[in-house]
Amino acid sequence: MTGYDVDVLVAGAGPVGLTAAALLARSGVSVRLVDAAAAPATTSRALGSHARSLEIYDQLGILGEIAPHGTRINTFVMHRGGHPNRLDFDFGGLPTRFPYMFNVDQVIIERVLRGQGAAAGVAVEWNTGLDSFRQDEDAVTAVLRGPDGTEETMRARYLWGCDGGHSTVRKTLGLPLTGEPAHTWLIADALVHTDVDIDGVHWLFARGGTLMLFPFPEPGKWRLLDTTGEGQPDDPEQIARQFSAKLSRALGRDTVVERPSWASKFTIQQRAVPAMRLGRCFVSGDAAHVHSPASGQGLNTGIQDAYNLAWKLAMVVHGHADARLLDTYDAERVPIGQALLASTGEVMDTIMVDKADGTGGPAHSPR
Ligand SMILES: Cc1cc2nc3c(=O)[nH]c(=O)nc-3n(C[C@H](O)[C@H](O)[C@H](O)COP(=O)(O)OP(=O)(O)OC[C@H]3O[C@@H](n4cnc5c(N)ncnc54)[C@H](O)[C@@H]3O)c2cc1C
């Protein structure tokens, strides 16, 4: 079968698919961006954006829209026996105009990216899931399922799977997501009545586990993380009581946590694919690598995957480069996914309490 309806079909309109589609459309590539969900996600996820992502937002022209919604994080604060010990970040050696970590809610980043895509002519087609596909020499034939269950068969020169951890693209390509589950953590977003520094990430030791506090830009709002995984996320009052008690003990003073606006318990997976391209199909973001959120890398790395591939696809689609250029995506990004497993694994080990000694100290010293 020859011919195609569109240059690139992007499956998944999370931060990675949105970045991919916006960059392609700005380069004059025809794109369809479909998402199986009915609407954008509103749950809390990524908070931290790092220097390279900030550079990409800047190049996309959206940093100005994002910046008012975020705040800089300057320090890591380790609390021992009620005493804070500030370990100030120094990213001064990085060759970047943005040598800092910036906390901004993923919901905001996605909203701004959707605006960018729309301005370039790509609107998200919600309620439109990629059901199945096959590729031949000329294109990919994809079956999309619409809101009323109707099927549409379409052809795209390339298929870009940005469809998250349960990726249909990855599974259909038969790419294994190899690795292992790590720890189960409890996480919640809530107002906390505390006097700890709001420009820092806080690390506290509680018997049997570690607590972490990440500030939101909104006054008083924090993300709370408990590495013991104890608690019932569907019982917000219980979660509030549990965090209040544990934080009060760890800080050595009464600390009140209000009813969380969101709570979840999840098992961290440390996994990555061995290849990110097969023929005319690609995977990026969580579709290609999933890992602990402890070092805040998932969204950042996924956006950087998209940035790596978009200009190459545009060059090939426009006939300015040979299709062999696309091989460099896989060659450059697979090692990054693998390196992430190692670095996020190290961070996880560092923040976990050595349960064996039960004394409430870190398993390793912070780097
Ligand atoms: C609690 C938490 C905290 C985190 N903190 C950070 C952090 O501080 N920094 C950081 O960088 N990362 C963080 N992350 C990770 C970050 O949220 C993810 O890495 C990021 O969302 C991945 O983006 P994505 O676009 O690859 O996938 P997703 O955001 O999962 O988007 C995938 C999209 O694909 C759609 N989809 C799925 N299947 C199909 C299909 N068959 N057809 C069409 N559409 C489909 C889904 O509906 C979804 O919209 C955190 C995650 C969690 C859960």
C-alpha cells in the first residue's frame, strides 16, 4: 500500500507528545495528535523542571508564560534531631543560562504546550485512542478509536508513540520494558502549617522510613512523600493525621497537615527499552523509560527525547536529510534512558532509610 494522510501521527498528548507535535508543526510537518483520554489530566505529577528543559521552553518561546507559575529551588535541607542542615545547590558550573531547578506544576506546562501546538495548527484530538497499527515500506497504517467507538483507519509516514507507561506503540512493537519494580511510596499534596524554608526540598527521617517535602509555588502547599508506603490514599483524613504525626515527630515540633487535595500510593518501576525506534515507529518519554520520581527526571527526559527527534524527523520529511539521520535518535537517547535508571536508582538508595539499622539515618550520605 502506498500514500499517506499525514506526515506524523503522534499518539499521546502528555508533555512529551505535546512537545513533539508543537515542534513538528512549527517546522511545517503535517501532524495529527491523538489522545485516548477524554480531557487533559488534572492530577498532580511532575513539579521540577531542570536547566535543559528550561532552555527548551525558552527556545519554544513559552518560558515567559510558564515562569510566573513557578518558583526556584535553591537548597536541599536534611533534618536531623529537629535541626535543619542546608545543602545549597550549586549549578553554577553548568553551561546554561538557567543554572537552577524550577518548580512548576506539570498541569501548567501541559496547558502552555497545548497553546503552543494550537498556535502552530495542531489541536489535540481527545477521546481518540491508537488501537493498533502495522508498518510497511512507505508508511504506518493505524487504527484509531473515536469517542463513540467508531474506528478510523489512517496512514502516516511515521508514528511517534508518546503514549505513556502503558504504551500501545511500545507493546505492539514488541519492545520490552526491562528492569524491576522498586519501592512502594505514599505521596500527597496538601497545605502544611510549617516554618521550614520554602525554597528547599526537605528530607526528614522517621522511624522505618524517610519523609520528603517539596514546595509548590502556591503559598503553604507542599508535596509530601513517605517512603514507608503506609496509609490509605482513599482516606484523606487518615493521610492528613498520619503525615501530621510523622512530620511533628521528625521536626520535633507540632506540624499540622491539612486534608490532601490529592493522594496516591505507587510502586516505582525502574525500567527502560533497549531500542526507541523500529522502522517508521518511535517511542519517547514514559513509553520508553519509567523510573523513580525522586530526582524529578521523567517529564524532563521525555521532553528532551522529543526535542532530539523532532528536528530530525522534520529534516527527513522535508527531504533535507537522509532517513539514516533518524538512527541517531535511538543511538543518542537509549543510553540516556539507561543512565537514568542508574542515577535515579542511586538517588533512591540515598533517600531511603537503612531499615536494617532502624535508627533513622540515611543509607548513604547525600551527594
Ligand atoms: C507523583 C509523580 C511525581 C513526578 N514528579 C516528576 C518531577 O518532579 N519531574 C519530572 O521530570 N517528572 C516527574 N514525574 C514523571 C512525569 O509525570 C512523567 O514522566 C511524564 O508525565 C511523562 O510524560 P509522557 O508524555 O511521556 O506520558 P504521560 O504524561 O503518561 O502521557 C501519555 C498520554 O498518552 C495517552 N495515551 C495512552 N495510551 C494511548 C493510546 N493508545 N492512544 C492515544 N493516547 C494514549 C494518555 O491518555 C496520556 O495523556 C512524576 C510523576 C509522578 C506520578
